[in-house]
Amino acid sequence: MKQIGFIGLGAMGNPMVRNLLKAGFPVTVYDVIPDRMQVLVSAGARAASGLSDVAVGSEVIITMLPNSPDVREVIVGAGGLVNHMKPGTVVIDMSTIEPRVAQEIAAILTGVQCVLLDAPVSRGVRGAEQGTLSIMVGGDRATFDECQDVLRAMGTDLFYIGGSGMGQVAKLVNNTMAMVNVVTMAEAMVMGMKSGADPEVLFRVVTHSSGDSYSLRDKFPHILDGRFQAGFTVDLAYKDLDLALRHSTHLLVPMAVTAVARELYGFARAEGDGGLDCRAVIRVLERAAGVQVRSRG
Ligand code: NAD
């Protein structure tokens, strides 16, 4: 079995490591928060003393970190993995970051005979826990094939998208659609509610009509019950739309609707709802309209 290193043991990283251990991989873990390593040591992982410790003993190193600057610092920063890895080491970055940053890091790793796959994921914490993540991969095709055993321990749907950065591009396409859809669903339902319609009736109508969507089915029943605990947070929705807009600016592709949606998540964050599920964006629209979309029952 390949020796795995895993860096970033948060909401996603913790259950992903557990699935690697269940599949029989030896895993060395590292996080700047020591308690996050200790809970995984109880599950069979080895705690590393630092990034160099992960680098020297691992054949495949997975990173699951908040954003582009964190991934850059951990892999190619002054004290980063690049200074300690053996030639031939594969780094699989499963965080969601800017495609251009993934490409920059991949080029640096090529210079030391190592390889980066960008492999962001979808289906959230539930998918991470159940080992049913959807994984979108960019980078060298042969390396992707060699790493399928590792990826299949965490996900059921693997997609090879293309060269370096293309996994991140696929992730941004997906999350732009999903997160804009939540905003559209929210504002249309606020309009319906303010008009006096029963939101449960509207839910039945739209799930049987052309406005139906994953966002509606996944998010709206919780809105009706007034449940906004995270899931996929407002902060992450803002982050991913912001990444899409940075990428589109670079490409000279206007994304007007995405820009408005990002700002609505920005209002939700400014009002203190950043840690709630992204469906809490409806609260911004409810406050503006002076109405609450809740079950009447
Ligand atoms: P998180 O904030 O819960 O976890 C990140 C972990 O990284 C934390 O434990 C933090 O201490 C650690 N960390 C930060 N900087 C570090 C460093 N320099 N060295 C070592 N450890 C460091 O985040 P998460 O929700 O697990 O998300 C991780 C990534 O996955 C993000 O890019 C996110 O966009 C993406 N993602 C998240 C979800 C979700 O539902 N949470 C879904 C899909 C994708």
C-alpha cells in the first residue's frame, strides 16, 4: 500500500483520512491544530511533527486546506513540502483553489521531479464521511491512473478533466451553478411568499416543473423548517464564487450574475451569517422584503 501523508484535518480532511485508514493505507497526518491530529491517531494514523516529517516518509501527499495561499505556503513556501520531498512524490491537492495557482505549483513541482494533481471534490462533508465524493482531477493522466486506488478510498465518482488546473476549473463551473442557483431559488421563493402563496405548495409545484433543481430539493425543506446550521457554509459559497470571478477576470469572461450572487453572500457574511449553511442567504432577502419563508404547519 502507498504511504500517504495528509495535511489539513478539518471538516473534510478528518473523514477523508478515516476512509483512507479503513481502506488499509498507512496515513501520516498533519494540521496546525494539534488536537485534530490526536483524534486521528486514535483511529490509526501517525501524527507528524511538521511538514518535513510528512514529506520525507510519504509517496503520496494529500492537502485539504482552506484556500490558495494556504496550499501555496504548505507545498512550495519557504518551509514547505517541496524542500523535503523525494523525487517521484505525488502531491494531490483536494482543496478548492484558483486554477492558476494549481498550475504555478505544478510547474514548481515538475522542477524537482515531483507531480501535482489538482483534485477538488463535491458532495461536501456527507460525501467525505460516506466515501462518496465526486473528485475532479487535473494533471498528468498516467499519475491519475496510478492514484485511482487512493482516490477511490474517498470517492465514488472520479473524473479526469485534463491538464494541470482543469480539476479546479470543473469545480468552479459546478459550484458557480450550484451557488447561484441557491440565490435564485431564495429570491423567487421570497417573492412567492410575499405574494401570499404557501411555500410548501410552491415547493411541490416547482419540483414538478421546469424550475426544479438540486439546490431546491436539497436546501428548501431546511429553509421551511428554519434550519440553517452548516453544511456548506455561506463563507465557502462566497469563497468559491470569488474564485470563479478571479478566474473569469483573468480570462476576460464576464460573469455578471455570479458577481451579484457573490455580493449577496457578502451581505450574509457582513450580517454575521458566514458560518451558517449557504441557504442562509435567503435571510438577507427576507430582511429586505420583510417576510419569512417558513412552513405554515
Ligand atoms: P476547514 O477549515 O474545516 O479545514 C482546513 C484545515 O486546514 C484546518 O484544520 C486548519 O487548521 C488546517 N490548516 C490551515 N492552514 C494549515 C497549514 N498551513 N498547515 C497545516 N494545516 C493547516 O476546511 P474544510 O471545510 O475541510 O475545507 C477544506 C477545503 O475543501 C477547502 O478548500 C474547501 O473549499 C473545500 N471543500 C469544502 C467542502 C465542505 O463542505 N466543507 C466541500 C467541498 C470542498
